[in-house]
Amino acid sequence: MSYKTRIVFTVKESGDGVPCLNMEFHDNIPGLPEDPPAFDLNPGTDLKKAKEIAAYLNQNLAAFRPFPLESKPGFQQGVK
């Protein structure tokens, strides 16, 4: 099992009013950057549509695994 964090997508606007999505992390993972990733939307996407996209993602995505191939450290359960 790899590290994962619960996530929430929020909508932010740039100084010129262009919306983008931010993915906020809700759990600490070693090596995870402090600043959340930002996703640019297609040109012409308005604030209402950006909020719809964020709501859809929040309803359908549960977690993010930034390092899916790395195993989470744990105790060995048996002798190898």
C-alpha cells in the first residue's frame, strides 16, 4: 500500500479573474510539496463551470497517491 492523502478541490481566481482548480491535501505525506497543485481550465471556462467541475471531482475522487509505486513503510509480518 502506498501513501495517500484525502483531497478537496477548490476554485481560485487569478488576478485577472481566470478560474483554476486547486487540489488541497488533508494528510501529511513525506516528500509532498506544501503548495497544492493547480490545474488550469480550458480557455473561456467561467467561475460557475469551474465550481461544477470542482464539485464533480469532490464527489467522485476520494484520495490522491502522489507516489503510487512506493510502499508505505511498515512492520514485516512474516519471515522471508
